[in-house]
Amino acid sequence: MGTPETETETPDTAAASGVAVDHRVLVEACGLIDRSERGKLALTGADAVEFLNGQVTNELAGLRPGEGRYAAFLTHKGKMLGDLRILVVSDGRADAGAPPELLLDTERAALQALFDMVTRFKLGYRLELHKRTLERGLLSLIGPRAGEVASASELAEDEHANASVSVDEVAALAVRTDVGIDLLCDAEQTEALRARLVERGAQAVGGEAVECLRIESGRPRFGVDMDESTIPQEAGLNERAVSFTKGCYVGQETVARLHYRGKPNRHLRGLRLTAPAARGDALLLGEREVGRLGSVAVSPRLGAIALALVRREAAPGHVVAVGTSGATASVVELPFAAA
């Protein structure tokens, strides 16, 4: 007599199940992921703000300790070399009246370009450049309980707001993000901080679920969705990363001209796919290639989705072919939640 057939979980279905569990933690509770590999530099000195304000796309003048900005840094032709988070950190150990430290946080792929930019143009300015990548750990808390877990419930609601906190006697800098709280600490304290956060209710999650949440929100990532060929407006960064009222900065002429007088040839779009696809797959409108997939994910609530810089003729509502697999994708506005 034969044995009844039973369903077995394949590696693919097990992975999908794990992503779904982690995704639920991220949207309903508090997920924890180590992002210490991100590139980190610091600028100190009387001219740090003035110098950096002439290099990046957003306005830094007037920022006070505890505040921050998101910005891009560009070539003279307005193409991106990278993006970064700039935090004005109040150092309690500094002498009264001393200028605060500027902490620069960027994708690891853009770290060398950022270091080279500062090194090349800082001559004549009163500032010092410090490497922080290996000296600082970075743990991200994502979800509605992040502030509670991080002991940062009183932190200002503005993105990039930052303040010193103590998580059960482990000192850290808490930074408000669009999805939770980042905690930066001395590298040797990273494991102790992680343990305290888990004790407080944070749950470790995988990078796949975190990336899925980022893609759903429509936020591009440098080195994946944007590169050295990208102008900020193409990637939808003008509102978050560009000031059109500040003084001169590198690449400003191209960025301003495109904003006021031109139309970008490409736009960052969402793709709702009929089947999972891979980063780099070509997108075809008729027989013409109109872009290539950037970030891709299989969302527990939206299915197969992706981000891509696509030519403007592939507007929201169009359907494009994906690679040679026979799959198709609907082009949508971002974020996906609003599609």
C-alpha cells in the first residue's frame, strides 16, 4: 500500500516564507539588521559646513546640532558620484562654542568617491577629515516600535534628526529614518548594543525583507538603481536631496537647467512583474530597449516588483517586456503603495 503524498518545502518556498515573516515584523513590530558596512566619514573644523555646502546638492547652512540632510554629490556635468546622509552631531566632549562634527554616511560603493572629493577640494579650508567606517557600528531598527526599543521616543520626528541615547548603558547616536531608527555606536560596542535591543523586543531580520520594504517605498539605492550616469532628477531625488535656492555647488548648472527648462529622458519607475526577474534584465517597449531592471523583490503583499530608470516614452500605464523570458511588467508611479 502506497504512502500518502506529503508536501515538502523547497529552498525557494522556505526562503519566501522567511521573507514574509521578516516583512511582517518590519511593518508591524521592530526588525533589527546590522548595516555597519556602510561608509562613514566625519568632518570637523570651523569651515566644515561651508566647505561641504559647496560640494553637495542640498542646503546645509543653518543646520543645528541634532539635525541632518540627505544630499547627492556630483561631477561638474551634474552626474551622480554618490548620495549621502549628513548629520550634524553635537559632541558633548567638545569645548563650549566649538563647531559640531559632521558625520557623513554613504553607500559603501560611494565611499571612495566621497573620500576623494573631500581630499581633493579641502585645500585652504579649516577642516579635518576622519575615517569612521571601521570605528562605528550601525544597527538599524525598522518598524513602528523602533523608537520604543531604541529609547528614542522623544527624538524629533524629522528624518535625520539625531540625539545621543543610552540603551541600557550602551551609548549610541539615534538617528530618525523614514522607516525607524538607526543607532551608531563605537564598533566594539556593536554586539552589546545588539543584545540589548533584542532583549527589548527587536527581532533580527534578513536583508532581503529590508530591501523589499525599500523597493515598495520607491527609494532608489546608489550602485543598484542609480550610478555615475544618473542625474538626480531622473532618480526622483529633487524633492529630498536638491535645493534650488542655495549658493553654487559642483554640478549645479546642469541640475538647475534640467529642472527649470528641460525634461529628463529617464524617470525612476516601479514595475509590477508577471514573474520574478533579475537585476539587469532589459525592458522593451515594442522592439526598443527603454531601461534595465535595478532593485528586484518578491513582495509578500505586492508580488514580483522592481525599480528601474526607464525612458520617458515608457510612461505609467505602459506594459513592457522583461528580458527574454516572456514575462511582462506594468510601469507604475512610485511608491507602490500609492499605485
